[in-house]
Amino acid sequence: MCSFASDKPCRTPAQDERLMSTQSRAKGAGLFCRAAARQNPTASFDCFIRPFHDHALLPKGHTLSWEAPRLNITKYRAYINILLLVTFKLLVIRKLLFVERLLISGAILACFSVGNMRADEWHELSRSPELTIYTRDRSGSALQEIRAVGHFDAPTRILKEILADVEKYAEFMPYMKESRILPQDDQLHYTLLAPPLLAPRDCVIRVHQLTSTDADGNTHYFSTWEPAAKEGPPVRSGVTRVTVNDGSWLLEPVGAGTRATCTFYTDDGGLPAPLANMINRQAAIRVFHALRIRADDRGHRKDHPPIAALTH
């Protein structure tokens, strides 16, 4: 009877010469056997052979049988139990990680929601002794809303008169070429600007004014405006009509002087949002600087800081 104790080709001494001539074929065929009694040519062989065996290698009168290995379930039961346990733990961990991802996603969405809720808050952009610039985002737009707050030595009445005298804006407002009240409605104001490196721009706005006096006799002035492009004159050739432009002026008495707050949101006409935002911030600084000089020309102090000092 053969055994697996020896992993050598299963053959008899009488056929050594024949098998040696086909040794490579025997190795390729993978013929192995349990051969404890190889010297007995009449022995019954119980061999393991690969599926691509070669029956021609067997001695005459010998039988070839293949017995599939038997799996000892008892022996591997412990391994199976460990495998099942590990699989179960992996499923539990995966479920916990999924829940954790849901919680993290919820927290992130909550943070974004809070960010959107706070998007309308004003953020200080620059500050100087005489002027502070704030910006804030508007939902659904890359353009920023601008707010400028400055102190003037002139009384509120003087500043109110300057702002109400629309026909004279071109005398002191930066880049202003034309400004007038339209004859059909005294609330409609038309302005034409010629900024450097850009095509001329004009706009038509409807202005609402409110003036009040407190118990101490101080004058408070408040005005708002919104675009009214369709109510103005036809657009001139080579001029870009600004259709997004709204804002307000608030003049409050502070001692002998005035605290002025100008808030506006405008699109300068087809410019990229970052460039438009920068131009609008600079425009607020220049408007306050020009307004300060105009107010001081009416008898107040003349020592104005250079406009470059107001941009920081």
C-alpha cells in the first residue's frame, strides 16, 4: 500500500528506464502516490494525480484511484467561529462609522447654515480717524454692499444742503461730469460719470428724502434711493447704463459736528465682481473726501488729510 510519506513518482523498479524517458511528462502530469511498497510490482496503488495526469505512465496491471481530501469540520470549527465573529464586528464597526459620518455631515451643514444666517453682518474693512469702511455680502450675489461712516466738523444742516444740491455735484464729486434733477419728476436724479480707463457710465435713481428735528433743535437727515433706469432719458451712444444702484444717506448731529453714514449697493456695469467691489470701496472713500472738502469750503477747517491716508 502506498503512502504520502514520500513525494516521489509512483513507479516500479522494472519500469524505471521507461519512466526516466518520460520524466518531464511525469513531473508535468503531477503523478504522486502513497508508495510504501514500491518494490512489489503487483502492489495496489492508491495515488493522487493532478487533473492533467497521463495514464500512459502507469505500470501495466496497476490501478489508479484518486481520493478527495476530507475536511475535518470539528478541527476547523474554531476558525469558522472566529471568522464569523470578526465579520460581525466589522459590520458593527461599519454601521457605527456610517452613523458617525451622518453626525459629522449634520454638524457641517449646521455650520454652513449658521454662516448663511450671518452673511448679512457688516465686517469692518478699514478704519482711519475720520472714516471707517464696512462691507457685507448679499445673498445670491458676488457684489458686496458698502457702508462708510465718517465724522464731519460741519453741522448736519450744511451737509444736508450739499447733498440736496444735485445740480452742483459735478463741481466737487469725483469723476462726475453731469448731474441734474429730471424735469418730469423732482425725485428722479440723473448722473453721468467718466471714470478713468472705463467707458462713461450713467444712472437714473429715484430719491426719497426725510428731514426731522429733535427736541434740541438738531436736524436729522435721511434719504434713500433705488434704480429707475427706465424712467430716465435714452442711453447715449458709448455710455453704459447702470441698472443696479440702491442705497441711503444718514446724517446725525454729534455735538457741533455730524456723523454721516452712506450705504450703497451697485454694479458698475459688467465688471468682474472683485474689481467692482474694489472700485466701490474706493468710490466711498473719494466721495467722503470730496464731501469733507466741500463742507469745509463753507467756513470750516481746511487741513484735510491726503486721500491716500483714508484708504488704510
